[in-house]
Amino acid sequence: MDIKVIEKFEAYLRHEMSEEELRQFEEELASNTKLSQQFQQYQEIEQSMAMLFSQEERQLKESLSNLGKKYMKEGPLEKGGGEEETPIRNIENPNYFRLFSAIAAIFVMILAAYFLLFKSSQSAQEMAERYYSENLTVLSQTMGGNEDKVQLGIVAYNMKDYDLARTYFEEVLQEESQNWEALKFLGLTYLAQRNYERALAYFEELAALENLYSNPGLFYQAFTLMLRSESDDISRAKEILRQIIDENAEGSRQAKEWLDKL
Amino acid sequence: MPHPDQKYIVALLNNDKAVLDELYRKYSGKIKWMVLKNNGSEDDAADIFQDALMSIYHKARLNGFELTCPFDAFIYMVCKKKWLNVLAKRKNHGVTNLEDHEYSLGEDSFKLAEECHIQDERLELMKSKFSELGESCQELLNLSWGDKSMEEVAGILGFTYGYARKKKSECMAKLTKLIQASPIFKTLKW
């Protein structure tokens, strides 16, 4: 923002303009969208910062902090329905510690034996589950076109409100049936709900889209099959992973890593 | 038509301690439960709840705020989003108890929570860019945003009124430039 423009804003806000200057400025504001937008932003910055530094802000924080001490440190722990529960406490008793250590050791031994016996059939699912929990429990906001509904869908997904997320993505697809983001996110939402069939259907549709610079459809198909790991899912997943590597498609690095381990 | 729980928004605006006490008594327990069940402490719960209420207060102060849904669903959504962000920053994936079925989470509570989130992000951006300004700009702007007139600010800093005004415009130009140059500026729907 230009200093001259800001000086005008200041003069206007401080009622320091002559009648003629005031008329001219208001006319300019009404006809010049960019100036009007800049003025709104300027006012918001001024008002926001003034609010953050205000005495009222400090006083309210102090009141809330006192109430926080009263209710959060000493108050009841209440589940949604209203019944009270005992707060979670740290385990400090050494006897408990020994008992839990023993249980943990037995658990680790059972787990190790389980992996030795069933490693080949479980590893694909394990790898996919790990990938899911590390990369797909929270989605990043995108900069795509059908902005509002896709963004709202992502927020709903991140809040684990999958039914609501689906309605947003489905609305986008009703308006634009080949919107690749909506296809991808709808597939991921079905995946989060463990509806593998529907997830696969949307990922197949996504993979069939042409003219995309980078298409993650095949990768998510293979990933879904690994997660489901039923009958011939793993062999189908392997085929797709090979295809991704051969075509150097999106996810090829991860595909190679998985294929080496399968 | 505002929801009857609008009284809590009014209480935040007026720092009405009696109604705020009622608000904490009625709603803080559920948030404490959610945070403790998801790898948080009592301090975390207190911070999240206070932070959420301050966000709502900021939105009400800056843009006005008509609550069109029950306060419990709305505050839960705001807190949940804040807590998920904290967990994401701590790279903690052990979220197990973020169940919403006991709330009537209509689209209104969802949208209002999202608006609060965007407002928060804007305020965070402003604060962080303000801290990048030089000390003299920070001091002048800080004084000018307080209760004092620009003449008084000029007097405190030993400037003439004209110079103080010019300096303020320069500082605000720097601040707005820093804010607009930030990569997240465009995502904040300004």
C-alpha cells in the first residue's frame, strides 16, 4: 500500500479532511474497487491491532484465566452426555509400573511371534495403515478452483465428520463431474469410513481423467487394495504399483518402496 | 433470529463475570474431557478453552456475531479444531476420542467455527508481522492504537504532530506490505 494512500486513509478516519477532500475521497472509494478493498484491509488491521492492545482484551483474558483455574484445574471432568468421570492420572505407583512393564513385554513377544508367522500376508496392510495414519488423517487445504465447498469438505474431513465432508465433495461433483480434487477427496473420505468399494470406484474414475499434470488415481487404487488386503488384492496392488513406477506416475517413489517390501 | 445462547457472546463482549462463570460451569467440562482423552493436560484444556473464547470475542468485536446454533456445539467445534491443530504441530497422531455424536453439529456451527478459525489466522498473521517491525514503529503504533490521541502520542515521543502522523503512515505502509507479502495472505479470503 502506498504511503500517500495511507495518509489519505488516516486523514479520513481522523476527520481531518476538508469538505471538498471528503467528497472526492468518498466518490473515489465508491468507484474504485481496489481502493475500497485496500481501505477495508487497512481498517481491519487498525481495528484488530487496537483490539489486541486494548485494556478490554487484557481484562477479559484475566477473567477467563481465573475461571480456567477454577473450572479446568479443580472442576469436574464431564463427558458429552453429562456424566462425570474420573480424570486420567499419571501412573506413579511402582507396582503398577512393574505390572504394565511385564504386560508390555509379553505383548511385544506375542507381536514378534505373530509377525514371524504372518509377516507376508500382513505387511502390505501394515504399511498402508502406517501411510494412512502419517499422511491422510489430516488433509491440507488446497488452492483449487471450486474453493469454498472443497475447503469446507476438507475441514469436515479433518474434524472426522466424514458424512458432512462427503456431502460437500458430492455437491462439487454435481456441478463439475470431473473435478479431480473432489474425486480424490471423496475417495479418501470413503476410505476413512473403510468403504473400500466406493473409494476404489472414485479412485478409478480419478485415474481415468486425462490432461492432469499429475494424477494420484492409480496410487490411491493400489493403496486402497493394500489397506483392504482381501483375496487377490495384494497381487492387483503389486501390478498397479509396477505400472506407477513404469509410468513414473504420482507416488512412484512410495510405490517402489512398497513394492520392494512386498 | 439469534439463538438464546447469544447471551454468552454478549457476556464476552461485556466481560460479564457472572454469565462467564455460568459458561465455564456448563461447557468447560466437556472440552476438558475431550483434551484429556486425547493426549492433553488440564493446562492444555484451559488454554484451548480460553483461546476459543478469545477467538469468539475477537470475531464479535470486529465483525459482530449472531449465534444461530447452540453454543455447546459451536464451542466444541472451535475447540476441536484448535486441539487438532495443536496435535498436528506436536506430530501426535493418537487421536481416539473426538466423537461428536452427542452434539447437534449443524452446518451453522461448522461454518461459524470455520469463520472464527480464519479470523484467528488473520490476527496471528498481523501479530507476527507487527513483531517484524523496528522498535520505533512498534512503539509509535502501539501508542496510537491505545486510548491516546495522536497529539498525545506525538507529545510522549517528542515529535511534532505532523511528524508523528507521517511516521505512523510510514509504519502502517511497512506493516501492510509485510502482511500482504506473506504466502498465507491470499488463503485468508481477505
